[in-house]
Amino acid sequence: MDFQSAAPAVVRAIRQRDLLNTWLRLYAREDSLPAVSEYVPGRLAEEADDLVYYVVDSAQWPPVLTIESEGTRMSAAYGKTGKGRRLDDYVGPRLAPSVMPVYHLCVARRCPVYTVSELEDAAGHKVEYERLLLPFGAGSKVTEIIASLKTISIDGRFEIRDLMTRTDVVAAPAVRAVIDRELSHRLPMRTRAITIADDLVFD
């Protein structure tokens, strides 16, 4: 699964761009991961339904991500609540091979990761699933991730309930980006394509 090196402008949704900009302002102070306690973007309450908070245990590899709290849209899309569960267990064996590497890359790179997947609901309506992962921690260690998960359809209305369980999203997302450019003036820009295999080794 290839991930392109990208600047913040790759993010499409205005609300997600606002979330990212708040993260960038915190990151730019020391060129290091911000603490999640410092992260208070505007309109945070309005975004609550789309946000998922994860605790990251990177004492082993791959790291273990536990769902600390979740937005109602995620529960609806997966048809079940996930608070307190490991993410790999929550998404299940069918989706884990396509979902987990995205989160692992966020931990390994210590940078925001953005993907867009093309789905369909039960009625065949096209739905874009936009996922923005924001890493938090201390120094170089990622201890939390906040995910903004948005579903948008050019057809207008669509059925979100059980969207993930009804849709084959095993294929790689249409947009796959590591936001590692223009994070701050001292961070070197990189333009080559990034692959999971560059830093992550799976048995």
C-alpha cells in the first residue's frame, strides 16, 4: 500500500482542515508531537460525532490501539460500539489488513495520515469515507491518536448504518497520504512516494 508524501492542502473537508491546522500550530512550536491535553480546536463539540480517540501502546510492534471514546457515526457505520476494545478486534479480520496499516504508519511516521476510500451503501449510493489521523504524545513517542472520520456522498442522502460491514473496503484507499510537508519551516520537504514497506516490517 503506497502513501504519497503530502502537504496539509491534500485534506479536502474544511472541518478536517481546521482540525489539522490546530495540530500544526501545536506541532510547529517545537517540531515535536503535541500533547492531546493541549488540543482544543474551535468547534470541537460540533465535530464530536465524527471523532474517535485511541490510546496507543507502542511497547510492542505492531502497536496496540485501544478505542478510548468514539463518535456516534463510527458506531453507526460499524453497527456496534467499540469503547474499550482493541481496534484490530473491533474492525474484525476482514477489514483489519486494510485498516490497521494506516494507523501503524501514523505511529511510525509520527505525522498525520489522510485517506479517502470509495464505498457504497446498501442502495448503491456512492460514499466517500475521509479519514484523518492526528498523532499525539511526548517527544518522539506516539501515545494517542485522534481520528476524524467523515462520510460524504455526492448523491446526497445515504444510509450510514452498517456501512462498513456491507461494503468491501479491503482494497487500498483511493487517496493515501502522509502529511509530512509544510509541518514547520525546519522540517525537510519530501516528494517521493512512501510505502508501508519503507519503515514497517510485517511477519
